[in-house]
Amino acid sequence: MKTMGLHQLVLVNPARFPDPQADWRAAGAMDVLDSAQIVKDVSAAVAGCHYVVGTSTRARAIPWPAILAKDLGSVLTEQAEGTEIAILFGREDSGLTNEELQRCHTHLQIPSSQEYGSLNLAMAVQVVCYEIFQFLEKTSIQVSAEGKQEQSQLSGLGTRIWDKEPASGQQIDGLMEHLETLMVQSDFIAADNPGQTVTRLRRLFMRQRLDETEVQILRGLLKAIQGKMR
């Protein structure tokens, strides 16, 4: 991470941390390791994030928006200024669960050989960090009016103009819990057999990138409907 200019590391329920092996492997990047945030689950890890990219190699029963690693930079730059962005990696042996991937706005894939396409976690992280670094390096060079290249402090992110802050992961979770409760109360879905309805609605909201006000309006509507039902 540090080699590619990234420093904010969040670890989800690590089996061994702190750990001497992690220390010596970090070499000159102990500052990244020492400042790592530890959380209990993925929900907590992305609660404050506005845009989440989840790494996945497997096709899913319900397709999700997906990009290739080389296209990551251009996708990130479309986000609103100040957006908290997370790249979510799964476990070394089994990756991310379906539920965890449903918390992501888009999935990311690293193309590899059909004969042997396995990448371990460290290599996957390095490839993605490299793509981000390459994009930011490219966008940090501007061409002046005289045609000369000049170094800029621009990060390359924040070109999307929006009137309200994007909804966070925690706000989307609250909306989905509220919506599922109403669907069960109204018998629209069965509590013990909801099918894929909730998943497809989450995909809809993640794809449309709701802002904070839109989430508040929707939750207000749901609350009003529940009041009429009672």
C-alpha cells in the first residue's frame, strides 16, 4: 500500500493482530500497520464509506455492476469531491461472501489466465493499488497554456458535482432494513422466504448512488406508509 501512496488500512476481525510476522513483513511501512483500524465485521468497515468497490472473481446468481482493474481510476474520479472510497478485499481462502459483495457499488475483477487464474490476496492488493497509483500519477500532470507539463497537487478525484452528500454504507443499510421490515409487514415478501427481492432492490439503490436527502425521503415515505397500516 505505502509503495503505491496509500495509507489507510482497515482490518476486519483479523485472526492474528498485532503479530511479529506482520511487523517484519511491513519493513519500512510500520506506520501503515500501526495506524490500521480494527473492526469486527465488513458492515462496520464500510459504514462511513460512500462508494465501495469489492474484489471478486466469481460470477454471481444476480449480476452486479462490474469493472476491470485497469478501469478503476476512471470510475473513482467520477465520484463527488470528498467521497469516502473503500476497496474491499476478501479472505485469502474464500474471498468475499455474497452478502459482503452486496454492500459494494461495483465489483472489480483482475483478468488472468483461464488455465490458472489464481491470485493470492497480497498480489491482488498490489495490482489494485498499482492501478490507483498509475491513474493518480497521470492525473497529477496538467498541461499549461504554453503547452508545458506542470506538476499539480490535484488528486484526480472529485469531478462529479452533486448538491447533497452521497449516502454512506450505514445509511443504505438502515434504508434496506426499514424497507425489508415494511415488505414483511405488508406481506409483500415472506420473512422466512424473501427470495431475491431485497437483494435486487439493494442492487438498484447501489447502482443509482443515492444521496443523504434521497435516503431520508425514502425512509420518511416508508414511515408514513407504516403509520397508515397501523
